[in-house]
Amino acid sequence: ERIEVQLSLPALFQRRIEVARLTLIGPDILFEQVGGKPNWVFDPPTPASDATRSTPGAAFQLRIRSAHVQNGMVTWRLPARTKVVGIRSLDLRHHTDEGSLDVDAVLVYSDNQPFTMRASATPTAGIAGPWNARLNFAAFDTAAVATGTMDIAGHYDLQVEAKAGELSRLNALLPEMRLPAMHQATLSAHVTNGLVPGDLPVIGATRLRFADA
């Protein structure tokens, strides 16, 4: 419905397009695989030859330092499955390339009760390399923390610690997992991404305790 962009003028003189503040109201965002590659990973353009290059110098770099999204929708159309998530609000901050990227979001899935997600990640080998990450998730009466590594291509290796009052309530968000009716449950698990983008995670060493079921 509306886009507002605030650019950093000094960065333009250093051949950087640096968005100091990006605001998206009512966006419809699609993440999908195009030709076997994720459309949210941008490869640098092929350098032009001397005969065809119109202007000298290196290509511009794009950076977004702060973003706010309100009343939007995100669709993940991946080989394994398609998911649609509504965005009540989302705030992103990434002040420097080497610094942490912080995200705070209130999301809605299938018209259910909103859930919150807070994430912080720091790059270890540039933007495309692994990021040391920490994610906090809260929905219904469940809270979870995941720590480990992630990258922008969708790979992750995380240790998850979670507590749930009634585990089956999460089936509204994760129906394919068919979670049982466990009460006062605590979970510790090691999870990594599946072989196919968008697939269910691969679950490693796990410890689960609960009061009754």
C-alpha cells in the first residue's frame, strides 16, 4: 500500500546505496526458488567488458540499515511446501555490515492468535556466510529459545530449549507435526535444516519431559 525510503546521501559518494530507513505498509512478499536458487539471495552482476561498460568503477552495493513492516503478508513457496504468514508488525535493524542484525516481529498464521518472534544474528564470514544466531519464540503458552548458526540461503544448525503448558496447542501453527496433548512439557533438541528447502527440520539428540499426557 505504501513504501517510504530514506537514503544516506554520504554513502552514495562511496558507491553504496544505503537505506537508512525503509517502511513497508501492506506488502505482499514472496520467497520462492527460481531456477533452483532462492530469490532472496542476490548474486553480484557479471562484470561488463571494457567495450560495453558505460561507466568506470565498481558496482554499487545495497544495504538496508533499518526497516519497518506493518500489516503485510509473506509467502514461502518452496519445494517441500508452501506457507503463508501474516505480519502485524516487524522491525529490523542492521547498523553495520559486521554488526548484529536484530528483528522483532508479531506474526499471525492461519487466523490464529498472534505469536511473537525476536531474533539477533551476527555474521561470521560476510553477509552470505554463517551467522551466529539467537531466536526467541512465543505462542499460546509456549516459549522457545534457539541458538546456533544460520545463513541467508536457509541452512541452520540450532539447539532449541522450550517450555509448553499444553503442547498440542501448537498444532495450529505446525499441523504436519501432529503434536500430542502433553502438559507442562520441557524440550531440549538439536535441529538442522532438511535436504529440500522448506522441508521439516532434521531432529537430532532430544530430551523431552512432561507432567502428564
